Amino acid sequence: MKSPPLTKPPRQVHAALLKVYPQPAGEMVAFERQEATGQQPCRLETLNMLGQKLYDQPIKEGTNTVSHLPAGQHFYRLWRDEGIVEVGKVVVVK
């Protein structure tokens, strides 16, 4: 018997809302919000491979940079009032 998934997958509201570069990243990762002006406020979270939150801040339209991530693989989540709207992975090498 197949067991049900532990969590519900994020709902895809739009095509990619964030452009993340460079991949792999070095000292700085750019998260470019691709939406038109006037959209809902969003929050960006980054988590390490253990699920520990490393960054959690509002994200504005345009390019937002994060520079304190340690080397390794990280996940990011973009949140709105209705929940998670985008997830992805970024690799940091130093």
C-alpha cells in the first residue's frame, strides 16, 4: 500500500516569479522578482539542507541580493498571503 505524501506540493500561481543567479553562486546570490508593480507583498526564505531557516525577509520588485549564505546547497521559498508560490534550489560555492 502506497502511503500519502507528507506535505502538499506548493500551488503554482504563475510561471517563474523569481530569476535566481548566478548558478552556482559565490559571495552573493541575486533573486530578481519578475512581477509587475502593484502585486502582493512577498517574503523570501532560504533554508539549508537540514531545513534550518537562514534568511527570511520581504522581497521587493526588482533585484534583491543575499550575501551571507554559507557554501552548500540551499532551498528557497517565495511566500505570499495564500502560502508558498514558488520553490527552488541554489548552490553556493566559496
